[in-house]
Amino acid sequence: MIADKREPTIRVSAMPADTNAYGDIFGGWLVSQMDMAAGLVAARYSRGRAVTVAMDSMQFHKPVSIGDEVTVYGDIQKVGRTSMTIAVEAWRRHRYEEERVKVTQAVFTFVAIDDAGRPRVIEQEN
């Protein structure tokens, strides 16, 4: 994925309430932003409710600080009968700089569900 040529799924500023005792953004906060982005991609693609069922391992390459702009990108990798895998990357940009740095990535698996919470078939796009 190339961050400069894609439309972000989510873009947000990291705030003081999102930090640990050392002033870095909580890893869990970043994972939740990535999960929200993947959920938006899954819901749009499946045209309905979709839930997270798995996430592969991830490493944090760089810290995110208060005031950093965090941009999350998500792309469908694979679509099954009821599930989707979505590749997600998170990038940060310091508030007063132009350089963007990838801070982590992961692959999320979502299942499309109906109103009763049962898996439903994903209609393929034409």
C-alpha cells in the first residue's frame, strides 16, 4: 500500500487522553482506530453489518505522540462467502511536518451478519 496515492479511511489527531504515562499514544487506541477503519470498509463492501472475528499479529514500528495526525488506510484483500480480509495500515504525521511514517499494519477478518447476528452471504460487486 502506498499512503500518498490512496484515500484514507480514517484521519484523526492523537489527543492527550489517548496517551500512556510516558506521553505515547496507547497501542490499544491505535488498534481501535484500525478496527473502526476496517469495519467501515467491511460494511461498505458487504452493504450491511459486519463484525470483527480476527486480527493477525502486529508490531509497532514507531510511536505516535500527542498532536500527531494518524491516517488509517484499509483495503479488501480477499472475499469469501460470508467473510472478508482487510489489510490495514496506520501512518503518522507530526503536526508541523509533511513526512508520513508507517507506524503499524495488520490484517482484520470480518464476517457479514444479518439482523439476528447470523452470518450472511456477501453479494459480490459487479
